[in-house]
Amino acid sequence: MAQGPVGMILTRYLSSEGWVEECSHANAFDAYIDARRRCVLRGCPYLLVDAETGSTVSVLTVKQCLHQYGVEGDFPA
């Protein structure tokens, strides 16, 4: 996750058409928790981006998010 204060965070998911902006959050923690849930529900990677600088705050994979929820193993797409 981001080091230090970060402004508005944009949440994007990876679709067959590329990265799609889905929503935004006022801080990195809220963005991460929401993106982790959405990542599992949608079954695709998520990208958190600082709206001001355009820099990547975090990248979430489905396997990583499932692991954080306590689910282990490989899951077919």
C-alpha cells in the first residue's frame, strides 16, 4: 500500500477492453478494502491509482485477495 498521505484514489478493474475506472475513494485504506471485495466478487485484478499524480498505489490479484480472506489454493478462471 501507499507510503505517506495520498489524495483521492481511483479504483480500476481489468476487463477484456483494458482498465476500466469504477469508483474513487478519499483514502487508500478505504479504496483497498473496497477493491479487495470487488476483486473477489468480479474475479479480476484491481488497480488503485492516485488521482493527483497518476501513480500506482496498489495492484490486487484475485489469488492475493482470496488469500487475505483465508481461502487457499488455485482457482480456474
